[in-house]
Amino acid sequence: MLSLTIGVLALQGGFSEHVDLVHKATEYISSTDGISKTKFNCIEVRTEEQLSQCNGLIIPGGESTTISFVAAQSGLLEPLRHFVKVQKRPVWGTCAGLILLSDEANATKKGGQELIGGLAVRVHRNHFGRQIESFESGLDLPFLHDGEPFPGVFIRAPVVEEIISTSQDERPPVQVLAKLPGRVDKMKPGLSQANTKDDSGDIIAVRQGNILGMSFHPELTKDARIHVWWLREILHQQ
């Protein structure tokens, strides 16, 4: 029997919500896809030993500086980089997770912050403003195929400000999976505008090889469709 272990980095942030949706997604996959020969496990990851058990990893939303600091202090930062960039195992970052997986981040605190990296983008933290300016928006996510809007929850959300050229390395190109149209006109003066090279909206979801990054918080909804999609993508690679 194939055993698939999904880890959720559990240093800070919405890790328990991701765990709940992974369980919901695996139940759905098992009941609808007929994959009875696959055993799904979901674990919270706080140590290098736990990370080594994982076939895939989710880095949740939260405070990216706190997650980075705790990972560095606990000796987990380098193993995370190895997991993502050397072993190239599937990893999905939401909100703070997107920041941590990016090669570069703007609007960081003085001295910057340690990033895991691997995703050839530059992100802008807190792109839409403070927590009081958080919002929810129905998102068109073509990769879900069902045509139903996804409830995107944006809390101090980053956006992809720029896609960095990968012509000098062996990484695949960055795919833009989703944009959020119409927010630029509603932003307050002085807030960053992502360089999308057109007026089609801010980049809020990208994929590059084994790395998936999203600006919003799927874990703060009861909608497991993205979790189902991501798990199926991993299964197809086994």
C-alpha cells in the first residue's frame, strides 16, 4: 500500500486549520477517486526528524518573521531549504508561507528576514495594508476546473511583485496561476503596486516546479478544494 505523509509546519500560525483541511481532503479523495491503496497521514512538523518523514509540506499563514526566527533557532531552517531546493519535494506556502518560499521579499523589518527561498519571485509583504483592511474575495482559480469561485481570505496579504528570471539556473519558469483584478484602484495612496506589466490584477498564486505559493488563506475557510487538488498533484507524481 502506498503511504503518503503530508506535513504542516507547526511553528506558528494557522497550522491546525491546514491539518483539518488535509484530513477533509484525504477523506474526499478516498471516497471519490477510489484510491483505496493509498494510506494518507498528516503530521505537524516541528523537528528535522518529522520533516524527513514527509512526502509534501504545507507552510501556513501567520507571521513570517516569527516562523523564520523559530525555524532558525530550532535548527530547522537549513533542513527546510534542503527539503525544498535540493530534494525538491512538493511544498505549498500560504500567505506567510509564500513569503518564506520566495527568493526575495520587500517591506521586511530592518535587517530583513531569513527566507527558505526556492521560488523565483519577489514578494511585497502586507501589500493591501494593515489587518483592519483585510478582506474576502471570490477568486477565479482555473486549475480547480469546476468554475466555482473560491473564497479567498486576504489578511495582511503579500503579492508577487515581480517574477525573477531563471535563465541563469536550471529551475523551470514560474507559472502564474491566479490574479486578483480590481484591487489596485481601491488601494490607499502609497501602498505598493505589483509589477504585473498590465492591468489584469495582482499576482496571488504561482507555481514553479515543486513549489506552490498563494497570497491568501485557504486554511481559514471550510473549502478543501485546493487541498484536494494539491494532494492529487502529489499522487500523480508517485
